[in-house]
Amino acid sequence: MSTASFPEGFEWGVSTSAFQIEGATNIDGRGPSIWDTFSVDRVETCDHYHRYPEDVRLMRELDLGSYRFSMSWPRIFPDGGGEPNAAGLDFYDRLVDELVGAGIKPYATLYHWDLPQALEDRGGWPSRDTALRFADYAAAVHQRLGDRVRTWFTLNEPWVAAFLGHGAGIHAPGRTSAAEAFAAAHHMLLGHGLAVRALREAGAAEVGVVLNISPVMTPAQVSDPGRRASEEDAAAVARIDTLVNRQFLEPVLRGAYPEELLPVIERHGGLGHVHDGDLEIIGQPIDLLGVNYYAPLVVQAQPSEPADPAYPGSDGVLFCTVPTAVTAMGWPIVPGCLSQLLGRLTREYPGLELMITENGADFVDVVTGDGIHDVDRISFIEEHLRALRAALDAGANVRGYLAWTLLDNLEWVDGYQRKFGLVHVDFATQRRRLKDSALWYRDVVRRNGLAETPPKRPTLETVAARAGVSRATVSRVVNGESSVSPEVRTTVMRAVNELGYVPNLAARSLVTRRTNAVALVLSVPRQGGGDALTAAVVQYVTSLLEGAGKQITLMLADTAESHRRIVAHVEARLADGVVLLPPDRADTLAERLSRTGVPVVLLGKPEIASLVPYVDVDNAGGAAAATEHLLERGRRRVGMVCGPMDLVTVQDRLAGHRAALRRAGLQPHLAPADDLTRAAGADAMRRLLADDPALDAVFAATDQLAIGAMRALREAGRRVPDDVAVVGFDDIDAASATTPALTTVRVPVADQALALARLLLSRLEGRHTTSVVLPARLVVRGSA
């Protein structure tokens, strides 16, 4: 077996999920799911329900042999139980026939997060009855499809559904209770066990479960896996590993919870939901473990750190970012962790057959006349396949690899902005187009492996991939830097010798030509909340870059002369890179810096979005969520206080507001404000009331404008929210202190700052980078 080929019979395919691609949410008897209730985006996604023959043809064209899909529980049981909906079962019957006819092996997942809303209304996963209903659902589906579907997965990523959905509240159903999160997790596992029993009794050939398993490590261990952690950091790693991984692995594979987990559950609501005999049911043998891998979790001890709601019991643990290349979602790209993960599962659970059931990445795709050239996605998948190949060599028992995902789709709370697909989907026309990554993946499938290393001279990237480290680490080794640990140095030099690599001038100069200095260029924005954002950038960017060995030079861009000095500083190569907080109004500083050849990243989308990579929030999506919130509560005369229309942020928020109104068949009522002060918001609100006295809601482009609007409403004798509901944007400190407290869209301030630092570090390593757009989240308070 060559270094590039995979074992004979290795399975290649893709995975999808019902809610993300099917559409057809209101036809043929389908009932609402918790995601229909929770999600802002309610259009027909990829319309796979009607277009499945075309999608199966695409899979056949790509020579895929396996397809993992999920079934919509509310399509089959609209009320969660009772008699199954015949039309729903008919759809999956047709889909499976189409797959079998095309020679594609179906892998069925029973639950990919879309619980029937009827069951949520009766208690949802925190209720034990839901586990019983899940077993009934499994039996009914197998009765219809079991003659053609050999392999059944019960659950997909129960950690996400339990703790993001019930602890952090950022996934459906949006609950924020640690006690309910632990109860939901247990009942999902119980439902898994009951479903396994029901499927086996019905004659199922293979049964398994799909878990998202994230290697947990300290920042230093990302590039040096063998480095010993301090006692405190090792304890932090062990605790998060228990919460995220062992909480699910050990009940399923060993029939018991980790001992150290039980006191955490007890402290957050007790163990009354765990009944005698439950773990025996949960721990029945399975045939296959599906492994979803995207990125590691990186943590260290931090005694003052409060618990993250997604990780109840994580107090005293800091979740860290690391200086690696990242995807468009800001997820670190660490392919070597896949090898580590598979090695761990092989050692700790010998004899267990594994399958990579999800692995993929979101990147910004550009549609051109000659195709979608998504080189980042190809690189991501290739690097992870090489890591998988290394794990197979080391003895991992892995049946196959299923890429996430076939189609660009509805990416849960992030809507349609995220692009994970091998196939591009134009959601306006539903036209499918194969990306370059799809054609590349087809070649991998046809040769059952990766292309052999070409005979040309090995590159720095080749050595980095073989050693499982970054380009910069290889450069440090070949330049003799002492900062690299002996273990990593040995690994890199082994790869250098195996490949016959001879460092060229670029590799020699990658480190030596650098100053290890970064210019942090600040301007004072006019947007509400700008002071907090500036402070966060200074704090987090400085911390992360200094942790990566960079020296920070703070520079203020407030005059034409300061701009000249900054450009001269960068042109003189006194900085390796620039983090720029651009002014709100247009100027030429970003353009001038982009011509220096030094990596530059921006905070906030510039007027010319393709100028340099930037980090921003989804202003349009946040504004649409705010407007949808008002509409869902029966408000029909919704105005908007816009702010100065020359601001890109205001333009995007206005676009999102208008789009939401258009979907509801309503016209906008707009009042621009001269600036972003409370006084300007009050003036604009008075004009709105004069134009439309019957106004019953207002969305303001910033919190400061919203607070001013509330003042004007009080002056006019209008009650908030009884007469007029108000929503802002930014979640500044004052938003929660208004009377009533202001409903607003929260901007992830710290996340923006961290993404800026990671984006610059990626550019400094020479990685191809794209802009990062982070989701904004609605925070509902008394004003709406």
C-alpha cells in the first residue's frame, strides 16, 4: 500500500441533514420542528424534497459510494408519536430507492436536531417521555426502510443538541438551563439505547451513533502534542474532555458515566433523571461509531474565569484561541488532531469500528464564469485525509470518510452565509454547480486515495503536512531557532529527511526577515459601542499576538500626517503585519497599506469589500433577526431609525431590515439620523411618529439611537413596549440598564478581536485567507 492510497473497500461519500437541505416544511403533512420555531431563515433551503433525484445524480457523477442523510422526525410523526405520516415515509422510501438504484449505500441518521415542536411543547428532551417516543419513531422508520438500509445511526452530535440548545441557548430550542442540558443529554443517550434495542429487535444489520469528538489540549500542545502541561492546565484539559467527549463515549461504549462527571451533574440540578437500569440500556453494544471532526478545543486553567454556559462546570477554565490558519467561521485548522483523535479511540476502545461521518470547512466562495475555485476547501480536505491516512497506518480501524457536505445549505443559526458544500447552490434559482473541490474529491474517490507526491522538489508546505505542524514551525526548525521543542524538532527533521527537502531562500527568510512586530492602527469609530470594541481589540489582539511572540506597536490614525507616518513605517518593513481599525468614513489608508505588500487585516467591512481581508459581524442577518422578532409578536407598522447612510454598517443593517419586511409583504418606514447620538435618535423617532402616528415598533441601527428613540416615545406619551416595541443593535452596557431594558442584537466584541488576530497570524504564515463574518445574536429584553 503506497503512502497515498487507502485500503481496498474504503468507503467514500458525503453527509447531509434533513432540516438543512429538504425544505418543503409545510406540505405533505410535515409538522413544525424546534428549528422551524427557532430559526430566522424559513425559506426552502435546497428543496431537496423535490430535487432529490438531481442530487442523487450529482453523487453518482462524483462516483460517491456512500451517503449519510437524516430523516425529519416531524415529517414522519408531525405530533411526535401516534400514527406515522404516510407521505413522510413515502419520501424517504423514494429517496432510498433512488440511492440503491444509483449504487450508493444509504446510511440513515434518525435524529439530526429537528425534534418535533409538539414534543418540545410537552417537555422536549429534558422529559423522559421523549426518549420513549424516539424508540417508537426508530421502529416505525425501520419497518418501512429496513429492507434496504443496512446501517442506522441513532443520534447526531448529542452534545451540540443538549448543551448549545439547552445550556447556552444558541441552538434550538433556545433554553438556558444547565440542569435541563444535563437531563437532555441523558435522555438523548437513553433514547439512543432504546432505539438500538428496537432496531435490533426489528432485525437491523448495523446500529451506531455519531458523536462530535474534539481533542482537548493546551495552546502549547497544538503544535507540540507531546508537551507536558502544568498540573493546573492538565486538570482543565481533563475536565473539558469529560464534559464534551467522555460524557457520551463512556455511557455508550462502557455503560457508565465518568465518576468525575457525576458531582458536576449533581451540582447543577441533581441526578434524579438517571434511573436504575438506564446505563445498561445506553451501553448496549454498537457496530459502528461515527466521528465528526472539525477542530480541537484549546483550554488552560484560569481561576477567575466563569463557566461557559455551553460547558456547565467549566468555571476556572479559559477557552483559548491559537495562532493557526482558520476557516471563514474562525475555526482553527489543525489536521493533525484527527490522527490524534483516531489513535485515542483505537487505544481506549479496541475493536471498535470507526467512520469519519463529518469533516469539512466553511470558506468564502466566489462564483466566476469558469467555476468556483475553492482552493482552501481542497487544501482543508486533503490535509485531513493525509492525517486520516497516517492514522490508518498506525492501526486505526476506519471504514470510510464522509465529507460535510454535499450542498451549500442552511447552516443552522448562521443561515445561508456559511458555505460548507462541495456543490454550490444558488438559492434564488436552486441551480447546482460543482465546485473545484467536488471535482478534486471525485478524483480522490476514483483512485481510492490522494495523488502521489509529484517528483518535483518538496516544498515547505509538503514538509509541514508530513510533520503535522505549521509552515512557520518548519521554518523555525530549518533556521535553528531554539523556541521549538526537541520533540517537534525531531518530527520536522524526520519529515525533512524522508522527503529529501532542501530549504530554499524563501524558507530560510520566512523567519529571519521578520521583525516580529505588528502595527495595531487605531481610529475612533462613530458607531455606538465603538469604545468597547476598540478596548477589546487592544486587549485581545495584543494578548494573542504577544502570545505568538509578536511585539505590538500602537499607532493612532487621526490626521493626514499620522496616515503618512503609518504608511512610511510599514513601507520601511518595520512591521510584519498590520491590524487596522478603519475610520467610519471613507479614506485611503487601507488602500495605501494594501499596496505595501505587508499583510493587513481590517476590523469592519470596508466600502470595497475585496480590498483586504476583514472581520465583521453579520449586520444584515442581525437586523433581519431583530425585525423578524418584532413581526412574530404581531407588530405590523415597523419603523427604522437608520443612522448616517454613509456608514457601511448602517447600510448592511438597513438591508437586513428591508429584507425581513419584504418577506412579510410590508414596506419600510425609515428616518435617517444625522449621527449616532441619543439626541439624533430622538429626533428621528419624532419624525417617524409624525409620518405614521400608528407606528407600533421601531428598529434602530444602534443602541444609542434606540435609547434616544425611547426617550422621544416617553415624551410623546407612548408606552414601551405596550404601544411601541423598540429594538437596538450592539448591546452596549447601557442597553440592559434602560427602563424597560432594551432588546438588542449582541455584537460578539471579543470574538471579533480574536478573529482579527487569528486572521493576521494566518496571513503571516502565508496561508490563503478570506474575510471572517461572525454571527450576531438577538438578546430579548423588556422593550420588545
